[in-house]
Amino acid sequence: MEDKADGPVTAADIAANHYILEKLQSALGDKFGYLSEETYEGTTPLRQSWVWIIDPLDGTRDFIDKTGEYAVHIALAYQGRPVLAAVAVPENEKVYTATKGGGTLVSTRDGQTRPLQVSDRNQIDQLYLVASRTHRDERFQKLLEEMPFKDRNYVGSVGCKIATILEQHSDVYISLSGKSAPKDWDFAAPELILTEAGGKFSYFDGQPVPYNQGDVKKMGRHHGHQRSLPRAVMPTGYRSFS
């Protein structure tokens, strides 16, 4: 294991990244762009309209700590928006998949596949919040404690957090931008599996989150994840605070 600016990286990250890229590139060639956490360099958008956005191991710290809360994210974006996605949660033996306009499915190791839909809970005192297990400073913890949710779930990777919403164990995900701001590969695949199951995912002001814009960090303006709730009732999401 070695440390990088945004967190640890393991041999598993590198091996998974190499395997995924090799399989995609050998099958698809250079007609697509490939934006991966372990190979990303530079600040300019990839030139291709179709771009694979890959996080080979989202939740490396959880992988190291053996919490089981890590995932593999693979998304295909067209002109900056995801149209196909897969989020695999190995410890749960589940793969969540979605296509734009085609809904969200979960497949299990026994060969079963079923559609998923987010919860229809819509009163704040009945909602379950899911937040990061480790990326919570004192400021964020105080914010979470002041919100009148029914209860809170603390989970590792973004993919695993969104999975708890798909499985109706959670309703709202909040994350602050900052030093550990999520990046394209953290969000592209989880966004599509959430929205195709009836949830919402956007900047805090309701604008869609663009990908392959050059700067992969999702910070600098107010933005967030949202369940399908009226904003006047519950403006859920993550945003930047100065």
C-alpha cells in the first residue's frame, strides 16, 4: 500500500484498474475515451464524446480495513452525462446496473436479477441519512446531528452508500466538498443507478453534474445528491461550504 494525495492506493487498485482497462480497450479500441482514477493525468477533457469513467476500487480505506464497504464503478458517459453504469459490491455479492431510460437492476451471485426502486418515504422525520464512515470532520458531524432525520447510517464507498438507498435502507446522502471532494469516477456510475431507480442526483441548485470537464473534482459550486423530494421539504444533497 502507498499513500496518494486523496487517500491510500493498494496493489488491488492497480490490478483491478489494469484488468478493467485491458478488457474494455481490447474489445472497444480507441473509439472511446477512458477516464480512470489510477491513470488520470492532466486537466483537459478527453476529446471523445463517449468516455468510460472507472473507479477500480472505490473505498480503498474500507478495503484495507476490511469493512466490506468498497465497490467497483464503471460508467459510460456520452457528452459528459452517464448513459450506462455498473456498480459491483463484492462483499455483498451484488452488481447494480442501469441504462439511461432502462431502469436499475440488481444481480446476485445465485443468478437472480430484479428491478429496484428507491423508497417512497417523504417526511423528514422518517428519512434515513447515509454519510461517509471516515470523511467527516467536526463541522460536518455537527451539521448531520442537527438535521432531524429518523436515523443515520455511516457507510464506506459512494457506491455502497447509494446501494443502501436502492435497497431502501437509506434515503438521503450528504457529503461536503473540500480536500476530499468526490471526483468523476466516484459519482458517474452511482448517479445513474440512483436516478434510474427513481432518485435524484444533482448540484444543490438542481443543475445536472457534468463529467469529463477536465477538472475531475466535484467542488467549487453548490451541488449534490437528491432523493425525489420537494426541495422545500428536504433539500438533500452535498454542497460546498466556505
